[in-house]
Amino acid sequence: MTFETKATITTFGGKLLKLQHQSTSTGTPMNVNLYLPPAAVSGSKVPVLIYLSGLTCTPENCTEKGFFQAHASRRGIALIWPDTSPRGANIAGETDSWDFGAGAGFYVDATAEPWSKHYRMETYITLELPEALFQAYPGALDPTRVSITGHSMGGHGALTLYLKNPGKYRSVSAFAPISNPSRCPWGEKAFTGYLGADREEWKKHDATELVKGWQGGNLKALVDVGTGDNFYKQGQLLPENFEAAVKEAGIQGLELRYQPDYDHSYYFMSTFSGDHVEHAAKYLFA
């Protein structure tokens, strides 16, 4: 698969590549940003941290405002920022609302029509995109050392894809994740549209439900939630449900931190992005 390089930007001693490719999973062009730290630019093969963005976002938002590059540069970790959905699938209604359709793919493979043909973000994130990047940059990216993180809808994506693929990722972390989407308005809307009305199917894409069957040992998970986050206050995130399920299952390895007064924004994320890079580095370099 060929990536077209739209821009190359020097930052923190490394190179930020703004890429585009034609996806076989979504049937559309997809944008993705890739940060190669100085070590990779110099010829070393480095581990990878995938960051999944939240509702309405493109690869640009976190690239510009998350400050992950500063920490990843120092630790010698490559960063991948995929898009949050297909763009230009030309499905009726896909741009009608900000929390469903374009910019809101929820990192699932849709099974309901008319979404099932293009909205296949789970396959795209777990298989197509990383495999394509590893093939395109074989001397820079180490496919055996990959961790995953994300924010809000992307935190949901990071947690669920990690739980569904034991051993694929070295660790997981999340900022303000939608932790129990089967029981919150955002998730109910998205799952009804993408997966249909069968709530048993929803459970296959819900971190709080998935963790109940986790057999992968230590969870290696870091989660941060701001107590000033209005979406947390409105019951969209439900991290307490995820925490309770982890405890009930007797699983070790979840560090859930409630950060006083922080909101849902990139001010919150940029404050703690260094902690999340360090969390990934602990396992990527183990």
C-alpha cells in the first residue's frame, strides 16, 4: 500500500509526516499522522504508540494540541494518529450530527446498513493501518512493540481493542474514556446506528462488559478522568462502572486517577500526556 506524504514537519528533533492512503477497509481515502522520533530518523527501529482521537476529531487535533511528541521524542517512541471515521463515504445523514457518522466511527466494524460497507474502523485500526505502516517504514517502526491510548471515544476504542486482542498491544491507557457505552447516550446512539438494536452485540464493543472475560493477566492500564469534565458529570463516561467490573473480576493492573477540576479538553490531555507516554514506555521497553 502506498502512502502519499502531504507534509513533513520537523518537531522535537524528529519528523512529523502527514500521510494519506486509500483504505481497503473503508473504501475511502484516509488521513493519518505519523511521528518518527530522532532515534527512528537516525536509523533505529523504535516502538509505537497508537493514539485514537475522540468525537469530531481528525488526526490534526491531538498532533497540534496533545504535546505527545515532546515526550515521545525523548523516549524514542513513534506516534500514530489515525482519523476517527471514513470521510466522503457519501452516506445519507453521515454529516447530520457531530456524535454519529463522520468523525464518530466509534472504532467498530458496523454491521447495520448503510454503514457496514465503509464504517469498518475496528479492522482499519487493528489490522490494515498498522500493517501498512510497518510495511512502508520497516526500518523505523517495530511491529512487535505497540501500545495504544486514546481520548473519550478514542479512549473507548483503546480499551476495547486492547481487551479484544490480548497480546497485540503491550499496554493501554485512556483519557476520559467512554467506559460503558452500552449505558450512556453517546454509546446507545452509535451502537444502535452501527450495530442494530441487539444489546448483546453491543457488549462485544463495551470495555465494562469485555473486561469481565479478560484472561490476559495484569491489565497494564492507566486511565485519567477530570472531575470537572461536564461529560463525566452527565454520565457519558462511566469510569466507575469499568472500575467496578475490574474489581469484581479480580483483575490487577488498573490505575484509575480522578484529576481534580480538569475538564474534557486538550488542556487536560496535554497536562498528563507525559504520564501516558511513560506508562507505554514502561512496557514497550520491558
